[in-house]
Amino acid sequence: MGLTYTFFEERQFSRRTHPNAAGLMGTLRRYFICFCQPYVSVCLSIPRTLNRSRLEWIGLFAIATLFVFTGSLQAEPIVGKPPLTVVSRGGGAYMKSQMLAFVKPYREMKNRWVNVEDYNGGLAQIREQVRSLNVKWDVVEIEVADAIRACEEGLLEKIDHSVLGKSAVDDFYPEALQECTVGETIYAMVIAYNVDQMAAEKPSALSDFFDLKRFPGARSLRNSPVVNLEWALMADGVPVDQVYQVLSTDSGVNRAFKVLDRIKENIVWWDDPLQPLELLRNKKVVMTSAYSGGILDAIKRRHEDLAILWDGQVWDMVGWVIPKGTVNLKEAREFIVFASDPKRMAVQANHIAYVPVRKSAMAFIDDRVQEYLPTAKKNAANVLRIDYKWWITNKKAIEIKARFAQWRVEKPWRYHFEPKG
């Protein structure tokens, strides 16, 4: 509905406000409305008989010049598709690494804005958007297990890997390329702790996390059975290469929950990847599971008194997917191809110490960063590679998830940590 404004109303306004309002201010008001003619239904005619001082003319010229100049710079309201929206699984140092490696360079190359959001992972929001035909996300970073599940549910667009180039496809690590996924990075879940809270003795093995006698105090774990049950078995002496074999049996599952029972009353659960760092900073816990990159960033860049226990670290992979029904399908594919360049991947690794999923990217990573990667020889003595296929296809996995959810709500427990602000 257009704005309607009449000369009569202007005169009435002038009389109500000030006897001289029909002078400079009244004239400026009428000129402003005429300038905005595309947005109003009636443009005022300006009487030529109106007396104007030199100051009025100078003011009018300045205002008109400002309107013309700013009007030429200001873009018209966007008609059509919204900007590309890229969604990350974390904030803080991790999102910063993606901004510097992928988003900002892509914006500059395309001379086009890209929105960035973050979420805690999972499929709930993607399901809701796709099933409601209201897809707002264009490119989403997601764990490979969730990506495979979402692809099977028909929630994602399929990605033709040939757009990456033959040599590029061969350069990716196995399983980094899935029907609906292009891998981004390999990350590690580790145990992190406050050094000053471990003055007498520092943890040196994964089993120390479950030992409240030698290392009293609160622990924190991600609110998921994945990794937690594997760690419980490893801490109880199960070799890495037998973890999923043992976890596939009833006795193995009981064994894992028995180990978790040791620390249950001391657990603070987290969902947001930034929470473990806040818990350690605020001394809410003495040890926590955490993504290694964020902890290393706090140690190396901000010189925080934290440390990582690499024993028993768990490797997993995240990749890019495209929710089905996005209006920016072409642009989403272009962004993924751009982000899959090995030099771009190396830039991310130089800002957050995770492993690119393309082998050739390693040559572009700073030597000072390489020693902190999860794959560095000194860090990779006892590593478990997450078996996401087991968690997707094994019937026992379904039972474990249900049992874990029930076990979580049974007392004793600690409430989720909720950061201030």
C-alpha cells in the first residue's frame, strides 16, 4: 500500500508546528517526498512562488545531492533467491577457521554475500526444513554417519563427485565421498583437563578418566552413546581392534555401562561443542571429552593452562551436504567444490588443527601445526576410528541408543551445564 500525502496535509502540518515551518523545513519535506516518488502514491507539486533564501537553496542542494549519491549506492530490495546459507557444526575457533578458509574467500571470489549459521549437529532441523518444504539452509556441515542416514531418508541432494575432477576424487581419503556427501575434515574427540587442578598427578591413560579415587572431581561427556561406550570398553582393557566386536554382544554392552556407572554421579553432559572449554575455564569439571582443535586453540593461541590426553582419541569425519529442496542448489554445489580445494583445506588446518580429507592438502600445512594434528605420530599411539557404519546398521546400536537415553535420566545425574549469557 503506497504512502499518500497531500499538499493540504502539509499546510495543516506546517500551521500546527511552527509559523515558519512552511519555509525551509516544509520545502525540504516536500522535496524529500518527491524524491521518494517510487515509494508513494502521490508526489507533491512544489509551488514556484514559494520564497526561498540562499540558505534554503544551499540546504536543498545538499540534501538532493545526498539523496542522489546514497540512492545510487543503495541496492534495490532483493527480488528472487536469498543469499547462500552455510551451516557449521560449531562456533568459536572452529567457525573462525571455516570463515578464513572457505566463506570469506568465496564471498570475495563471487562478490556475493554468504550467510553463516551454526548448530549442534544431528538431523532434526534438516528433517523439519525438508519435510515442511521450507528449506532455509543450503550447505550444511554434518557428521558422516548422520549424512548417510539423511541421504537414505531422502533429505539430501545427491552430489556428482565428477564435478571435483578425476584427480581430486582419487585424492580424497576412503569414505570421504558418499552419495550425498563431500568430506571436509577428520577431527578427534579427546580428553582435556585443567593442569592446575592436577598438581599432584596428571592423567596419562584413558582409564584415568574413569578413576575417581586417583582423580576426584566432576567429569563432562557429550550427550551421546557414541564414543562414550567405546571409551568405557577401552578403559576396561578391550583392545581397539575388538571394541565393536565386544559392543555387539549383550555382555559387552553391560560391561560398557558398568564402567560408565563409576562416574555417573559426577557427569555434566554437554551438547554444544563450545561447552567443554567453558566448563574447564570455569573449573566446573576437572576433565572432559572435547574436540581437540578447540582445546589446542585455547592452549596455543590464548595460552590457557589446559592439556590434552591423546590416549584413546577417537577419529571421526565431517562433510558437506545439501538439504533437498534448496533454491540455491547450483551455488551450494559451487561452494562445496570451492571448499574441496586442497589449499583451502590446508588453510583451515592451519587455523584449527584437524586433518584435511584430501591427501595432497598435507603438503600445504604449516610444519608447526603438523605436530599438533591428531594424526601426528606422538599423538596417534592408541587411536579408535569411529565405525559409523556399525552405528547406522547394527541392530545392537538401536538398542544401545534407547538404553543410553533411559540410563541418562535415571538418578544419579547432573544437570546440563548452561553457560551464562
